[in-house]
Amino acid sequence: MTTEVMLPSTSASPTARQVWTRARGIALAVVLLLAAAVVIAVIRSDTRHGELDPRSVDPYGSRAVAELLADRGVSTRVVTTLDGARAAAAPDTTLLVALPDLLTHRQQAKLHSATAHSGGRTVLIAPGSSSVEKLAPGVTADPATSLDSMLSPDCQLPAARRAGTADTGGIRYTTTRLGADECYRSERLATLLRIPETSGDGDTVVLGAPDILFNERLDKEGNASLALQLLGSRPHLVWYLPTLSDSSATDTGDEKGFFDLVPSGWLWGTLQLFVAAALAAFWRARRLGPLVPEKLPVAIRASETVEGRARLYRKANARDRAAAALRSTTRTRLAPLVGVPAAQAHAPEALLPALSAHLHSDGQTLNSLLFGPPPSDDAALIALADQLDALEREVRRP
């Protein structure tokens, strides 16, 4: 029958309470971060459902403007593929591209080739710098957006002059195209452009913000008037809602890398987590600068220190280091007893002959005891400690 000996806990074995005290700050920060992420995701999913969809009655949908256009005899049809949008380009049709930035460069080039000389109207809703250059050559998006949302027309375009002040503040544009109407300026840059075709009656309208099409913003200022005039100039309106499921988006001619396919929100979230982890590591890390000696509040007995260090050696199975420490200490104490300088206490050629002459014993046995290999198990380590104690007592004996 064997009895397991339970060693008392030491400073090397923190208790569960100590672990919780150290980790609760980081755990609380992680929980708050996850809760905030969930809340933001829920809010965004609720408020942006059906954005710019003429079938949606949500605040950011566009069902209201579609109903008003229907009352004026303009039919509205939704397409979600590039082929459907290209086929709809015609002189009697207004093609509205709701999310131009979702299109790949190859899709944008194909769409522009279909609409450039169609004779109809193409309306681009808040295209960014890369998409507007493909869909409306000669137009450049300014990096800084408008700080004002409600702007006055300040141009000769009849539709804008009749509508008056409208909620067009957003992306601002400049153009090198001759004959273009630049309306609703913000700091001298237009948020609405109408670019006529070089031949025929068609044109392209670039709108810097989608607000005039939202259900909840349609009744503000001249939003409804401007939206109806821009979208109701032809008897047919084709509302193009690009989707990632469109087969033309996976065309091998416009390959995308892994980071291009990851939504921007995930990239920003990962960056925020990295910054938070770096701040937490800096907060918990040892302060920079030299070590400052500090008096202990209580006296610690030497035996406790020795015992704690021995337990660390045992936990790591460091018998070699323990044996080396025992042998080194013994050699240091024996050297002055046999007349060997302290500087040569660890040199076998100096210490062993002096010990052999003093004890009249075999030098080979002393060499194995003081400079031999590390013990193979705990029993051998204990036997080594006993033999070293016996050797020191023998040397000290008068």
C-alpha cells in the first residue's frame, strides 16, 4: 500500500483566486468587446435591410419612389444580373445602378460598353473613385466627402432648379467632360453630375448620395421632386441591384485575392482586436527601466527559500542542475580546508590531489563524487547528497 505525499503549495503554484484576480480584467474586456460586436451587428442588420431596394418598405428601402413613379406611368423592374442590366439598355429606359462599387472591373467595363451609346439614361448611385472612372470616363471622385447633406442646385439643369434644395451631400466629383451639368456643389465640387452622350439623346447621371431615394428621406425638401425627375424621364425604369451571386462576378478575367473577398468590416474588426490585445499586453507587461531593489515586508527564512527552489527543480526533473549545485557548493567549502585557493576550487587537477593527500584515499572515487555525471533518478540524487555531506564531515574531522 502506497501513500501519496501532498506537498504544501508554494509561491510557484498560484491559487485559483490569484489566477482569477489576474485574468478578470482581460476577460471582462473580451466579453464587452464581443457584446458590442453583437449589438452593432444586430443594429446594422435591422436598419439596413433592403437598402435601395424598390420592393422594400424599410426606412432605407425605395418602395415609396417606385410607387410615385408608377402613378406617373413609369414602370419599374428589378434585375440582379449584369446580363439583365445590359439587355435593358435602350433609348426608352432609365437604368439605375444601385451599388456600382460591388461590380468587378470587368463587369463595370461591360456595363459601360452597353450603356455608352444606348440613347437612354444611366443613373449611378454614389460610385467610388474606382467604379466612377470605369462607368463614367472623365469623372473623378474626390477623397473628401461633403460635410453638408442639404445643398442648393447652383446649376442650370432644369430638374435640379425645379427641385431646389435636396439631400445630395455625399461623394463629390470633378469632370473634364464638355457640356456636363455640375449641380449641388459642396466647396466648389459637384455632388450631382449629368453627362450627355457624345451622340444621341442619352446621358449619365452621377449622384453622390442615395438619400433622395430612401423611404424615410423622400419627403425632405426637394428630394421627391429630384428623384422623380431623374428617374422618370423615360417610360421604363430598370433598377439594377448587383449581387455577389451573379455568375459574371466570378469571371476568371478579374481574379480577386483572399483579402478582396473578405468584407471590410472583418478587416477593421481584426485590426481593432489586434490593437486591444497590444494595449492589454502593454498594460500587463513589466514596466520598462532598471530593476529597483525593494525591502521585503516580512522576513523569509532561508530554509523556505531552499525548499521552494528544490520543489521547482523537482517539478522540472532538473536532477542535473540540482546535483551540479550540490557539488559546486561542496567544492567551494572543501577547497580552503585542504589549502586550495578559491579560484581553483572547481579545477579537478588542483582540488583532487589535495583531497587525496588529506584523506589518504583514492582520487578516482573523489573524482566520480565531485565531478561525476548527473544522477539518473531521485534516489541517486539523495545518495549523492549524503555522500557529499559525509565527505565534508571527514575533511573537517581533526
